[in-house]
Amino acid sequence: MKYQVLDVGKDPMSQGFHPQSYDVIIASMVLHVTKDLVQTMQNIRRLLKPGGYLIIQEGFTNDVGRTGAIFGAFPDWWLGAGEGRIVGPLVSIDEWDKTLRRSGFSGIDTCSSTSHQYSHPTAVFVTQALDDRVSYIRDPLSVPLPQSINLSRYELVIVGGKGHRTVDLITQLVPTLQQRFQLFSRFHTFAELANSATKLSSSSLVLSLAELDQPSLQDLDSAEFEGMKAVLLSLGSIFWVTEGRRASNPFTAMTVGMIRGVVCEVPTLTSQFLDFEGAGTLSARAVATALLRFEAQLAVTGGQEGGEQLFGNLERELVLDSQGQMLIPRLKPGKDMNDRYNSSRRSIFKNLHLSSSNTNETSLKLHQSNAGCYFMEEPAIAAERARFTPTCSLLSAIRFDKESSYAYLSLAKTIDKSLSHVVLSSQLAPKVRALCSTALPTEVPEGMRSTFAVLVAHALVCAQILDGIPTGGHLLVFEPTQGFAAALRVIAKNRAIDVTIIRATPTDDGHSEGYIQINPRSPDRAIAAILPSHKSIFLNCERYTGLSNVVARIMTLRARVYTVQTLNEYFSPSASDHGTLNHIPCGQLLHEAVQYASHYLTTSSALCLHHQVVTLPVADIASGKTGVGSDAMHSVVDWNTAHEIPVKIRNIQDHVFFSGKKTYWLAGLSGGLGLSLCEWMIRRGARHIVITSRDPKIA
């Protein structure tokens, strides 16, 4: 960046500035402080390239007393008195327009509002530096063609006219275009043009109206496609007229995309698209104006002998919207796309209101891993649309069958908030679809909902553990929580199964029937004397007390008669595949668990359990403040506290997953690309891949 002082009232060249060397000049509240306003604007015009822009902020009224009171004491405020600015140096918007036109500018092209002159006595307006070429490019139908622009060397070829609408348009265009182009020909299709005797060259300009008859890539036949290729490879420029490509006509958008690629492959080809969005905006005048402007820009910027380059680019795509406003495409920062791309390098989160999530298109799910817990948006299948709104959910999924199927347990209300249910679902989310559910016999008090969910979980797990033990059998349980031990005793008593509780840590509840205390420092013979010697199921409920040495000693002493299970087997950080869960009958099991929880909710065991339950706010889980390493059985997600939560953004490739239970067939991909694709699929869950080829490449 270079800084230099310029006195706009004097010749810029004498001050070391080069003529016509600037694309844009911005002048804010400086131009009025000159003796001769026209001379000042002419000096600025000498600095601008033809086609360059001048952006001005200036006052437009001298009637605001505070302005004169502040600046009237400065001598420069009265420099314009000699040319009639005796009340003040400011001139009206109309005077600015006349001054600009006398100084080689286009006048005021656009201006900010001037309706509140006393509160806002300044305006911002834009003007363009003119010469004969820029004037013609601005309005080619009204301004005579300058000698510096030669359009007679171009041969105009019109393609289109199969429909009545296009025929009428061409009929209106021909009289105007014949005045500017000496050579002129018409064809209905690209295939007809390619097969004709017309020789296309770099001086050929094709005006394609074929898209108005029918989009080129809709029902495309080989003859038309080959004709289109032949034309694009041989001509110099093409002007393509389309309609509704941004919304109503996607096939036309495909044509635009194809030509974007063609101009990269054929560097001698220059193209421009003009799209009309409203039915009333398509007119012969608009097409003729844009076409002549396109060719004039090509002639000027194409290195004409003796001609200088103008400021401004040849726009490749133009859209005339339904309001008659000409739009040009510009790149804008795509925050969502940038975040997805950068998420492969670092964790990126966005705040999402729950009211705006879980539409029919996406669902919000909580994912758990060793790295932490976080929410993600995932596509929603139509059959999986939410039916329930959870109030609280167990943080870990529960196993509820012998096939190791896991599902999340939640207390939830129907979408209309009318009924409360206990549901099992494949999602840990603020809105879920139930795999199975059972209505609550009575409404659970708000402060006891988390405890009720844990009681249901206790009953579900206990029922499954005891299902593997015959009547009269024995269960040996190591280090259970008081609530879980109570559930085991109740359900086991109904099934005539003996339960023995072993503890290696002291408790405050005293001894009771079936309760054995083991001192971790006792010798093996003392522990062996305490342990039952008959065949038993040994359930290890040890959590974080560091008693693995005691468990190992027990297993050594009773390895032949004990069948070992661990409580952690019945919990998982994630649920099973949704397709698997759909076929698991769990209604009766869930109903019995709810009956147990409803009956024991007011007992002393439940009240004691209430103090063991850990309620986790959703926002803390999603931000990674808690959740990892939490007690699986007693950690409950409270959805009532969630209004806005951070959602982790994933890389686009992380949205692709394959089922390990399906077989994927790759036809004709036995080479390096196919093998690379197989590796990519395997990393995303695929386990069975078949590759077929008529000419297989087997290493």
C-alpha cells in the first residue's frame, strides 16, 4: 500500500501521479473544498481508467445550520464562492449529476437516500468514468457504435426456433442484430448446425436460444450431443440464453455446469449465460442488449490494436431476476462448508436450538466415545421420525436380550405432551422413535423421574441376569449398589432363586440375610470358608473401588463351580443398529420393569437410590464437561434443561457409513481405483465386498 498526498484542485500529473492508472477512487467529504468543482472532477477523471468507478460521500445541502456553524470559520469553506457557491460549498444531488456528466463521468448511477436532509445531510453516490467504448457497452442499443469497436468481423449464428415462443423472439431480434453483423445465419439445433456447410471459426459468435425450446441435457440424443461438441470445439464465443436455471429448471443448470467445464478444456472458447427468472422479463431488447455488450467487451478486452484495457471483467453468468434486477455470481464465505472441511483437523461446534433441530430431514443424537460425549446432526429416515420427547434418559444403552442388543431407556412424553411413557430407542436424542414403549400407570413426580428411570433399568438388567438361572439356583453378587441389590432380591424371590451379596467395602446399612463381608486382606483359606461351594453364577458389579485383586482370588478358589458375568456386559456407550432392534420383542420385559419401579418408587431403597443418581445437564455432556467415565447405571441425562446445545460438526466423509451385514457389489472396478474404494468402504463399516469385471486385474 502506498500513501501520497493529492491536491485534487491541481493537475495530478504534475504531482507525480500517472494518468488512467486507478480502477476505483473513494472520496469522502473532500471534493467540495475546491475553487472549481468541474475542474476538480476532471482531474479525478484523468486518474481513472475508462470504466473505473468513483465513490463519493458528500453533503448535498447548505441548510443545516450546525454544519456552517462548525466549519464556517475555516477559510477553505468559502473557496467555491467564486463560482457561485456563496452560501456554502455544498451542492445538491442534481448539481452533482450535471457536474459529473460535464467532467467525463456517467452521472450518478446510484445514490443513498436523501429524504432526511436535516438529520442526515450527506449522501453516498457512485459514478463511472466514460469514453466512447464504455458508453457503448453501457447502452449498446442507444449509443452509436464507436470506430474503436469492430463487430463487423463477427459472424452471428442463431441456434433455436423449434417452438413458437422462440420463433417470435428471433423475429424481433433479427432487425436489430442485422444492423451490427454482416454475416448472419439460423439453425434449429446444434446437430443441424454441425452438419451444415457453415464453417465456424474464432470469429463466429453463436447465440443459443435452444434452451428456451427445451433444455439441452433433457432427453438428449447422440446426434444433438455430438453436434454440440463439434460446435463448441470450433467456434470462438457463445452467448447462451436460459430461463429459470436457479430454481424452476434444473436441467438448464446442468447445461451451465457443463459449459463451465468446457471453457476449461477449450481455452479459445468464451461464453456468457443470460438467465431470465420471471416470465415477463424475457424480451428481445434484453437479449439484444446483453449480446451486443458481450461482443463489445470481447472486442475491447481482446487486445485490439491501439486500444487500452478497460477496467472491469467479462461476467460469465448473468441472471435477470423477476424484479428486473441484473445479478452476477460472487463467491461468499460458506461457513457451513468451511466448518465441515476444517472439522477433519480440529473439533468445531455450533450452537443449535432444540426447537430448530429434529425436523423430518435431520435428527440430533448424542455420541459417546473415549474422547468424550458430543451431539451430532444425522439424516433422518422417514420411518424413523420422532414420536416421543424424552424428559430424562439413561446415559448408557441397556442390553435387553441374549443376542447382545442394546437400546437407550428414557422417560418420555408423546409429541403432543399428552401421555408419559417409558421407551426404548436406538437414539439418545431430544426426540426419539420408540422401539417399544409402555405407558406409565401414574405420573412420576418431577423430582423422582431420574430415580424412576434407574429403577426401571435395575429391573430390566436383573430380569435378564436371573433368566439364565433355573428355579432353585444360586446367584453370587459382588459389590452391588444398594438399589441394585434390592431389585435382585425382590425379583429373585419371585423366581425362587437364592441371592448372596458379597462386599469387600464397609457399608452403613448393617448385615442382613444373604450378605457376606470379605476383608480384602484375609488369607485364601478364610475367603474359601466364606464362599458357597455349590454351583453358582458369579456376578461382578465392581465399579471403581480397585477390588480386582479380590475378584481374581475368588475366581481362583471357585473356578470350577462359578460361571462369571460382569454387570458392565449389560451396558454399552451406544445402541445397536436400528434394523436389528426392530425385530426384538421387549414389550413384556419393559412392562414388568415399569411395574416394579412404580411399586418400589416410594420405598426406603428408592429414597436411598435417589441420592446415588447423577443427573447430567445436556449442555455439560455436549461440551465435554462430564459424561466420560460416568457410572453407567446411575447417570441420567436431563433433557428439561436443554434449550441450546453445542453440536459437533463432522467432515463430509464422516457422514458416509456402510452396514457390516450387507454385501456391496462393485462392477468393473478391479483396478487400483476399485481397491482404493474398497479400503475406504472398509474404514466406514463395510465387511463384505464383491468385485466383478470382464477383464479382472488380479495381482
